[in-house]
Amino acid sequence: MYISQENTLENYSNIIDKQNLKPSLYNSFVLSEDKEDLIGYNFLYKSIIKIPIEIFSDHEELLMYLTKKSGYEKVNLSLIPQEWLDSLYSTKFIIDSNIDELSLIKYHYFKNLFDSQTLNLTILPTLWCNLTCPYCFEYKKPISMSHKTQEMLLDWMRINFSQKKHIHISWFGGEPLLEKDTIIKLTKDIKRFCNEINATYSSSITTNGFYFDKEFQKLLPELSINNVQITLDGDKAAHDSLKKQISEEGSFDVIYKNIIDYCEQDLECKLSLRFNCTDSNYNSVKNLIDNFPESVKNKVSVFFRWVWSNEASGFKEFSSKLNEKEPFKELFNIYNYSNLIGLKTENPSNDSFGVYCEVDFLDQYNIDPLGNIYLCSHTFKDSEAIGSIYGGYDFINSKYIGDYARWYSINPFEDCECLKCKLLPTCFGGCRKSRFEGNRNCLEEKRSISLFTKNVIAEILNQQIYAHN
């Protein structure tokens, strides 16, 4: 028997009311690679259980019951070995019948959404970039944040957010490291503000990695940057065909050297490598990770996403796999291979933060170089700005007050498709902007739940291994 908890399993025999139990709505079971066990994952409670297949051979209806198959709403639980009933109960694959799991999800959803203790700002020191990726979702502009706007940003924070207990800054762009001086100065100023109001501070950065050199890497502790995300587009040939410099030269060699330099240092900051997968570079990704030196394999976490068509790139299609029956299938193959060769993978669709995206928090704003305020980090079109830091206390433009209220009031709990979906505790209804615009943007993993279950289980077990090393 295996369960995800490290503690010795308590005996629940005396507290289980076998007449008043039901299976969780969010169970998923897959066959182990050696076909000797069934491994279960619960998407709500994030628990794992491994049960020898022989148990189900003797109690075939149990699996149907646990996965809510029609016609198996009730089984005689008295016939199930007590230790397995205890295990299923302790890991919440079987729960008390009076538990309303949807209410639990709603509670966590709204609690996280309206947590008023934290200010999350995504700051774009520039909307310009040194690379010309053809799939970029932003409308690039050669503008940078002036000293005046930096001063106004601090004033805006003092006027509106002096009661916060924590402030998190995500540095974004464009390419944020084109404006290192702005990042350094604003970090000092915001940290000083945090000291004034007795708040804690943290930050992260998303960069193409070209200017992520040793000199900047040494500043990470001082800047309190605890998470760096860099994007790669396959091996050198594939990457350079997509991520060209403005001069038309490739960018792979510089970015890859910066990654290796970072991994050879003893820095606490987490480095995540995102692989943007397209029809043209998919087969090259395995080639690149195969040739990672041990220093990189031991230091980074990786994840893989298909490139979506978007307005800024003219809705050009880069990944036809998104239109196939199981768009997650090919990504799962890379995740699985990465785990097998010892890489740490972290599928963002399995984050357990109680939200789908970083925009799913009250007081989460995106600030462009001109001080315009956005609710989402896509496009940065002028028409999508809801206000400005130059507005002081009344920073939301009056004509957008209704949109601002609706942004935070939309939720998946009036959507019948979401209410019956096993992945609701994972995606919480998906992209808020899509739902705001009247659409539902489901996870690619939804059409491959068994593969996603395997992916999640592998990542959790690998993370436990990393934690013990």
C-alpha cells in the first residue's frame, strides 16, 4: 500500500460509518507501468493511493464505485478489507456522505480570490524586446518606464496599499532585463516602502534569458528574486529559427550559456525553463534535454506548453496539435521522458495555489511603462487598460468600473460543464479573461485525463524524492 502522506496511517475503523460514505467526485485511477497496481489521484485533496490490482480482482465493483460509474452508486463496503477502507477514507477517495465537495471548492476559490493581505503587481519596465519571436502575444512598443512614472508608482502604492502585509512583484516585458537599472532602483524603493508599512516582499522575473548574465545573477538575492522563468524553443537549430535577435542572428548560444552559468553557482533562486512547443520544434525538445549537463538537470525545473495563436501574431497557427483529439498526449510524452531521465518537471496545470492564473487575485495589477493599469498580461493594447497609476486613489477609470466588478464576479460555478468536470479543483474554470469575454478555455489536459493523472502522480512522487535529497 502507498499513500502520499509520510505519517503512519491511522486506524479509522472506529470512526468510519460504512452506511454513510460516498466516493469523492474527483478520483482518477490509472494502471501502473508494471500493470500490478492501480494508482489513484484525487484532484481536490491532492492525495495518492496505490492498490494492488488483486484487490480489485476480488472487488471489481469497487473501482466502478470509486470512479462514479453509473449503476455503481452503492457497493457493500463491509466486504472491502478494513485496511483498504481505512486507506481510502484517510486519503479521501471515500468521504462522509454529508460533505459537499463543491462547497469546499467554492470556499477555497473565493478565499484565494479575495485575500486582501497581498498586493501582486506585474511591472513592465519596457514593452520593447531584443528578440522577434513570431508568436508573441504582445503588441511591442519601444517605450521604457520614465523616472517620473517610477515615482508615481511608489506614490500610487502609498495612497492605496499601505495596509498590505505582503507585496509581490513580477518583472515582465517586453524583455525586462533591457531595463536592469529600473528593476534595481524600483526594488530598493518598494522594499523601503515595505519596511515602512511592516510588509514582507518577494519577486520573480520572466525573461528570454539573453541578458540573464553572471553579473545580474549575483544580484538575485539582493533583489529578493526567488523565481526566474526562461523560455527555450528546442535545440539550437529550432530555437534560433524562432527566437531571432532584431539583427536576425540566433539567440540560443547566449541564453544557453547564461543558464549553464547560473546552474554552476550556489544560488537559492528557483529557475524554471518553459519550452514553447510548435509543429516545427517539438521533435527537437527531447534532443536538447537529452544533452543537458548534470548541473542543469540538478538545478532547473521544466514545463512544456503548446504555442497558441493570438491576435498580436495575426492568429497564425504554430501548433496544429491543439486541434487534435488529445492535444496533451504529445506533451505528456515529453513530461514522461523528462521524469525518466531525472529532470524535475512542474506542469503549471497542476499548481495547487487555489487559482488558475496569477490574475486570479484581488489587487493584482499589471503596470505598463506609461503607468497604465491592466487586469491581464496579454496584449497590453491601450484599449484594454482600465486605469492609470496617475489617477491616485481613483485609479480605475470610471467607465471601466463595471468591467472591473464583473472581472472579479465571474466564476465557473454557474457553468454546467465545469460543475461536472473532474478537473474543476485544478483549473477553477480556466482563463478568467476568456470567461470575461464569454468563452470557456478548457485545459488541454481535460481531453487526456488518464495521461494527466499519470503526469501529476509522477511529479508529486519526484518532488518528494527531491525534498528528501
